[in-house]
Amino acid sequence: MGKRLGIYIFDNAEVIDWAAPTGVFAVARRMDPELDTFLIADTLTPIVATAGLRVLPKYGLNDKPAMDAFLIPGGLGTRAEIHNRRLLDFVTALPSGTLLVSVCTGSWVYGVAGLLDGIRATNRKNGDPSETLIPIDRLAQLAPRCVIDRHRVVDSCQWSCNNVPKMVKQSVPPMKCNR
């Protein structure tokens, strides 16, 4: 069973989307010291997440750390990250056994990269007041070959959820993918 979870962090990433799974793994590591979770960013420069929280990633995309699962959180910053060619190249180059995990609008990145084609995925079903298109409908627009599901999705190689409590529930199952 794989035990290394890489979490992508970017400016305006929603804190709870990446911090909650990190916290779950920190507690689980007390029972299994081989569990490892770490933050990856485009580069090693500090990131400013929502609420102005400054974060230092352990790795940059160029480091290509070995991992068994890769999580992309949601947040307002995903609107820029779906255009980040380095990130899109990174996720499409991940080994086929890497479990792809997303929270909320993080699924947009996998969708734009074509990694959701023909499989089920979900997203947040309620928009912010400033959004003219709710995130789940935006996912359908960004990934037209994706099968949109209005619930949490646990597929053999991809998990997506539309809220954090669901993400926390799915954070600890075995991280194994047979693509």
C-alpha cells in the first residue's frame, strides 16, 4: 500500500481543502509512521493561501517527488491554475499508479488536463455570490467528456468530492491505483 500523499498548494488555495487532509494524515501518522504528506507548489517560493496564510512548500513541480496520491484542493486560485501549463504537464506525467484526488474546484485541473475523460467526477454544487456559473457546471464545461456526478466520487484511480467533510472521510483509505 502506498503511503505518500502530495498536496498541491497555490496562491488562493482554500485552506481547509488542503489543511484538513494534512491534519488527518498527521494524526494517522501516529499509528503508522510510514505515512507521509507534503506540500508541492509550482516553485519553492512562499504561497499565500486564503485568509492570507503564508505557506512554504516542501517541493516544487520540478522536483517531481515520488508519491502514491496527488491532491489538488479548491479555492479561488484554481481559476488561474487551470491555465498553468507546468501543472497540467505535471499531472499528465504522473505515473499511472498515482491516485488522483481533488477537493471542490481542484477537479477542474484534472478536467482541463483530460484526466477525467470518460470517468465520473464531481464539484461544489453551490456558487459564491460572484460566480455566474456554479462550479459543477463549470467542470462540465471544462471537461465535456467527464461524467458529472453530483455526489462524492471514489473511482479506482480518481477521487473527487464537493466538500471537506467528504474529503476527510476519504483521506485515509489505501492509496492504490490500477490504471
